[in-house]
Amino acid sequence: MQCREHLFKILVIGDGKVGKTSIVNRYANDKFSKDYRMTVGVDFTMKVVQWSDTDTVRLQLWDIAGQERFISMTRIYYKEASGCVVAFDVTNFNSFCSCINWKKDLDSKAMLPSGALVPCILLANKCDLTDWAVTKERIEQFSQEHGFIGWMETSAKDNKNISESVRYLVDHIMMSHSKDSWPQEKKEDCVNLERTVPENNEQGCC
């Protein structure tokens, strides 16, 4: 059976200390560390996913530093992005408010080959903590008003909705573009894995 390979560049952006590196590390390596390590500039991680019996997806995850001094470099980092994760810390209201600035920065500096905006999912990270600084209703309204494709509450520590949120984003990318729009190469053999679809969580990810 012939397979098609898709390469998607996924940005992971948001303020510092919201858990972007933990999200990437949990998704790509199924690991979590309590030790905080500031990202300097950008880190790269590759994840290969057997999407279906005919499609293999290679995700290039760009973990972009949230510190202000790196903002001037984002135009370079955003180039040729296929999708974006915008993350905030549910216990830090300022990080939530900053999401609109990150979204505007992305929209002003990057677009898809079709001219459309890069699809973004909003992640309410560290949802395992109880002292939320923003309500789910406000997050839902914010997501709709500012052009996100949806949102999910996530916890890299508890591994809650990490894979599901990325799959939701990539599903959106796969459905929004024809297969011929992306660089592909054929392979002779494929491994058939059962596909899982994220449930419609009460937080209104869809």
C-alpha cells in the first residue's frame, strides 16, 4: 500500500512560564519535568504520527520563547507555519490577556499559501491547578471573538488533552487543505494504527 507523507510546522507560542515546553515534551516524548528551563529563542522537536492507513504526518514543533526580547525574531520563526498552539496559564490572568497579542502578532506576520490565516488552537494549560484566574465561559467567548479554531483545557503534568488538542489542530489542517497542497513523498509500507478522535469536552473545544 502506498502512503503519503505530510510535513506540518506547528508553532507553540505564549508568555513565558505558561508550560509551552512541558506541552511539547509531553506530546512528543510523553515526559514531564517539574524543573523549569527557560527556552532561549526557539527549540525544535519532531513527532511522526501515523494518521491513517494512507497518511503519515510529520510534525515539526517550534517551541518559541515567550520573553519580550525574542519578539523581534518571531517573523523568522513564524515563516511557513501550518498551524499554531497559543497557550496560557489558567492561574495567571495576564498570560490569558497576552494571548490576543500573540494571535495578532502571528496574524500580522504569517499566512498559509492560500492567503488564509494560520489556524490556531487556544490551550488553557495547568488546568490541574484549582485557583483559576479566568472562567471557562470567558475563555470560550475569547476564543470565538479572536478567531481561534477552538480551545481546550490542558495539563502537561497530568497528561490531560495534550495529544487530543494537537490532533484537533492537525485534523483542522488536514481538512482545510487538499492533500496535493503539501510536500509529500511515497512510501511502500505503512503501519495501520487505530485513529482516535477527541471527544466534545464540556469546555467547548469545538
